[in-house]
Amino acid sequence: MRYIKCPYCGEKSSKYGRTGAGTQRWKCGNCNNTFTEKVDSSAKLLTQFLRWIFSKEVQADMPGKGRTFRRKTAKFWSIWPLPPKIEEQYDVLYLDGIYLSRKLCVLICCSDEHVLGWYVCRYENSRGWKALMERIVAPRVVISDGGYGFAKALRESWPHTNHQRCIFHAFTQVKRYTTGRPKTVAGRELYELSKRLFSINNLGQAAAWIEELESWRMRHDAFLREMTMDEFGNQRSTHERLLKAEKSLIRLIKRETLFTYLEFIDIAVSPYNNRLEGGVNAQLRAMLRNHRGLSLERRLKAVYWWCYMHSPRPLSASNILRCMPTDASIAKAYQVADRRYRVDRSIPHWGDAIVWNELHMSTEFPTYWD
């Protein structure tokens, strides 16, 4: 037989007639209080809210032209779905950042199947990358496009992880300097040489490619050394853009990040960052296009929701409502950090990076994963 716990004392209650509206009334046998059971539909509404975010539905086509939907789901925009702590080691992980505005970036880490972590920052820097990496067990190989501060964060957080620079990004960096139709012989040769990066399949071909790059420099050394007087009377290299293109490749060779994928035989390592660029970032941009007009904060939270629901084991809607931090709890974290600073001035003053880092590294919210 179904029974309800008393909201006042927690003891067993039994049916006690109905109200004038026909709602079932309950009475507690311990404290003799009568009450009616309130139905909480928040979990159901959250499911509808997420279904709308991930779809192409327009609110104007919904019942009530979207007004009822907005009123009932407005509270869910205050939730911040934070990433889990990943304790399983992966062979290959992909890292990249997506910019939502000029000074708002979301750093994302994913495997071949799931999104494992995400972190919001003003721009790509080592502090943001470290905050993302420190919640994830170091993989054997990481693939990235070489964002600002990534190399430093990799040395400090995952010192034993091998780094593969995305070959497509390495090629596009050369193309940015040479253009797709170089005017000089040296430019055409370097452009064609960089295109051959896509056809290298073993270490022997990689060594031959490096020798060809050295041979290209020797053949065009006199040409590349030509100098020009600029408008300020200073001597500058005539072919500065070609030198920058060559330097971008030499830098990757010296750091040993250009052909890392050829060193692993037991696992399949891709030289491209397509899993993030095409599998995650493209879908995030499509979602934001489908819901044009969202404020910057809501666009950020939409990205957070997408990443969380594509994480390895997302919680049910009811558990999300119970566990995840909200704007109010984050504001409280700011207040606590501010009071701590006022007591001990040696602690850095609270700010976006400090508070967000503490929230992402906190053990309070992710305990539901244990």
C-alpha cells in the first residue's frame, strides 16, 4: 500500500479524504497534521528545457507562443553543470577552445566518444588549460591546435604525456603566410611541401620530409636573406612572411610535436584535431545558430549543458537539480573568497579565475560521481 511521509515529522501518513478540489488529503499518525502531496515537475520541465536547447525548435511555435515555456524554464538558466572528475586513463585526448565572444572562451577536452572536461576563461592561457587538465588523468597522447599557454600547462600538469600538433593547423599556418597561390618559386615550393604533410605514414617518410625542408632552405638561402628598407629607414627582411612560415614548421620539428602520431604502433593516434573541430565545436556552433538571440551568459550555459549531457555518465534530471551549483551558490562562493581575503591578505583577492578554478576543482559538487 502506498504511503507518504509527513513533511513535518517524517513519520508515516495515511489517506484522510479529499479537498474540495478533489486532491488527496493525508494525515500523519504521529503529529496529527493534515496536508496534501505537492507534485514536483521540475525534473520533467528540465528534460523539456534540454530537449529544446539541443533541437531546432522555435519558441514561437510552442503552445502559448513560447511564453509559458519561458516562464516555467527560466529557473534552469541559473544552473551551472560542472564537469566530472575523470579518473580513467585514456590513450588519446583532444583539447581545443571555442570563443563565444572576443573575451570569452570555453576550453574543452574530449575523447573519441565523450566530452570529459570544459572550463571557461577570458582567453586561452596556461592557467585555464591547467584548471582543465588537473581534473583529468593524464593520457598517453594529447592532440591540440597549439593554443596560447598550452605547452606550459602540458609541461606542468601532464609532464609525461606526448603532444601531437594538429597537422591541418600546421598546414593552415603556413598557408596563412604563403597564401594559396604563392607568387615566388620559394613560396610555391614551401606551400607544396607543407601539403605533403597529409601523406606521411611512417617515420622514414617523416625523416625524408625534414631533409627536403632543409634542402629548400639551402636552395633559397640567398633569396631569403634579401633585405628591404622600410618607411622608417630600418632594414627588414624582404620575404618576412616566408621566413615566418618556415619558422612555424621548424619550431614544431624541434619540439617533436609534428610526427608524434608515427611513434605509436599499439594505439591509433590521429594527427588531426577533427574530433573537436568537427565533432564538438561544429555542433556547438550549430546549436548557438539555432538559438540566435540568446544573451552571452545564456550562450555560455547552453555550451555547458551540451558538454555535460555528452559527458560519460550524466546524471538524471532530478539529481542534476539537487547537485549542480547555481548562480546563488556561486555568488556565495565569491562572498566566502572575499571574506577569506579580508582575513588573510596574503591570499590573492577573489576574481573570476580564482573562484571558477575553485568551483571546478571543488570536491563538494562532484561527489555524486563517487
